[in-house]
Amino acid sequence: MTDGPVPVTFRPIGLIRTPFRGVAGMPIQAVAARGIPGTIEIADEFVEGLRDLEGFSHLTLLYHLHAVEAPVLTVTPFLDDDVHGIFATRSPARPNAIGLSTVRLVRLREREIDIEDVDMLDGTPLLDIKPYVPAFDDRAGAEVGWFQERLERLPRTVADDRFGRG
């Protein structure tokens, strides 16, 4: 970047409510949080944007990782004992504290959305909702780097407080 970074501001569209009051013990990915319930509370000004959402089984949520204390460029992720660059991980201590999870849509109620498979803290600020569309989002034959040898750990690995308040 020759002109320097341009300031970016996001305004939450709502809050994600979950059973997790602290980071320690949370599932580290939504796929490992099967059946854990949560609710999205949408701000009144964004409710109209929920139109036609009920036809989707899954949603991709973008949210602010509000409990991360400071970004780091190398981390020891939850699934490994080795240090990796932050961009080769799903660790939350990112330069821009943005989280991404695909959750199951259970029910849409006026300004609330009941969801399952939650892996985020209670009170997480929600930045955006996108419908999950396998034809857009799934990539057959995708390679997963160092994760390939560690994926068997996923079902039994939970978060600790190494990346922030918890």
C-alpha cells in the first residue's frame, strides 16, 4: 500500500447470544459445536434484511472477536503444538478481530434467529449474515495444509484463554 491504510469502521447489526460466558471450554469451531443453541438478536433497523432467510438451512456469520486482547502474527493454535503464522490458522488473535462461523438456522422469529452449532462468546457483536450456499462455498479437492494431520483432534479440543479475556 503506497498511500497507507484507509480507516475501516463496522457497525454491528446485532448480538449473538450463546451459553458461553468465558472463552475457556468453548468449542474451537462451529463444526465441533453440534447442537449447541444460540440466538441472534438483530437491531430493529436491520430486521427488513432478514426477508427470505427462512429458506436456508445454514448461515455464515461474520462477527467481532471482542474478547481478543491483542493481535499476534505467530501463534500456537489449539489443534497443534507448533507455531504457525496467524494467516495459516483459525486462531482468533488476528490483526482484524473478525470471526467466521457457519451455523444451523433453526427458526426465524421477527428480530431473533434461533441457531445451533455456536462457537462464540455470549454477547458477540454480529457484523454480517450470509446464507451458506454449498455451490458457492464448498471447494472439492481443497487442501488444508498442516490441519490435515491434526483434524482428528477437533472433536475433543476446546478453547483456553491463551488469546484473550476469558
